[in-house]
Amino acid sequence: MPATKTLAAGIARPTWMRSGVTISLVEQARGGPFVFWHDLASACATAARLGFDAVEIFPPSADAIDVDRVRLLLDRHNLKLAAVGTGGGWAVHKLTLTNPDPAVRSNARQFVRSMIDAAGRLGAPAIVGSMQGRWGDGVDRQAALGYLTDALNELGAHSGDLGMPLLFEPLNRYETNVVNTLVDGVSLLRSLPAANVKLVADLFHMNIEEADLPAAIRAVGEFIGHVHLADSNRRPAGGGHSDFAPIARALRDIGYDHYVSAECLPWPDPDAAAANTIEAYRQYFSS
């Protein structure tokens, strides 16, 4: 039986986690951890055929999101949009929110803002991950955290105006040195006046940075707003050595009822990766 979440009126309702799968439209990220690549229509059709609830899109810019076309595809295949990634700002344009150059930081904020607007028109949140950048090379840690705090506060408020959370993703030490763990992410979020920013719990990054994944999930609780599903080696769930049963139990224990979205390598190929993912989702997360 699913876990339950108690509402303000004291009524308990089932806690369901929904399934999602990633689609990259960014040529510069080819070879990265996304299940489907470039063909949005075909990816949506396959996701629907396999039984996914939603897709998550990683575009090079907001201009690459044809909102009317995406809405048509989602409606045609009875899918939702789980989230929109902003990492194209880094992969394509080399923009970060912690760059020592104020002009670059300003452009980075505008890039994320435009992605929030496009995602919001489709009823989805945007994710800030790689655009958090790094400290060093002209900016120290405290300055970087200050820049990031200011940006997330402004962008979180803007996302809230559109009725959506802003999702912030801690990354492993090889991709950033700003925020690596869920607890560090919560410390950052608690410093924000805006209460509209939630965390992405990416199981691949957590496998590197967290000593105990279920304990880390329970420690931050309701701050988690999105989950990225991948195995220990970033292959689809079942292709590595992660134990997903206790992770799923921890998510149920905190009342998590948002998306579990596959952000993993398309191994051995996109269709097989998607099929393996939905099988793992049904085994561990769907009930």
C-alpha cells in the first residue's frame, strides 16, 4: 500500500510518486546522462507507449521550446511536463550564476528567467543545476554563495509568481564545489527569503556525496521537490549497484509525491534505457 500524507484538515491521502524520463535537445551535451535525444515527437511517443507519466526536457535555450508544439505533443500522448532543465545555459553559453563577472551573472539570471517563463507556460518548474557554477578563479566560496543566494531568491520569487517552484540541484564534487549534498542544499534554501525553492535529489550525485542515501532523504524531508533516477554508474536503474528499495521507502516516509524522473545514460540504447527505467519505477516507486 502507498504511504499517506496528512492534510491540514487531518484527512490522509495516498502518496504517489509519478514517473518521468529525460529528453535532451542540446547538441553540445551529446553523450550526457539523458535517455532520449533530439527527436521530441518520437521520444514522447515512446514514453507514452512504455507508460511514463511525464517527460523532462533539457533545451539549449527558451527559444528552442515551441510551447504550442510541446503542449500538442503532451496532450496527444497524455503526458505531463515534469520539469525543464536550464543546464543549456552552461553547456551552450558557458553562463553561471556565480561567475566573477557581473555581466555574465546577469546574463545567466536572464537565461534562467526565460526558461522559468517557458516552463511555466507548460505548467512545469525549471531546474538550476550546472548553472550554479564553481568558486575559485576570481571568486571565493562566500562570494559564490552570496551570488547564488541572491539569484535563487530572485528567480524563486519569479517562479512563484507563475505558480511553480524553482528546483535547485546539488551536484557531485566533480561538477561543482558550491553545493554537493542535500543538507548543504537545505542550508542554502533556509537562507532564502523566498520559500519557493525546492531541492532535486539526484541519486547519481547522491551516490558520490552522501554516506547514506535514505538517511539523507529523511534528513531534508519536505525540501525535496524532484528526484532524478539513475544507478550508481549513471546507467538506468538496475544497471549498477544501487539498492533502490530503501531509497523508495525513505521517499514514502517523507510523503514525497512528485516525479521520479530518469536522468541517466541511454545505455545500452535509449529505448532499452527507458524500458529498464519504467520497470524499476514500477518495482520500487509506483506503489
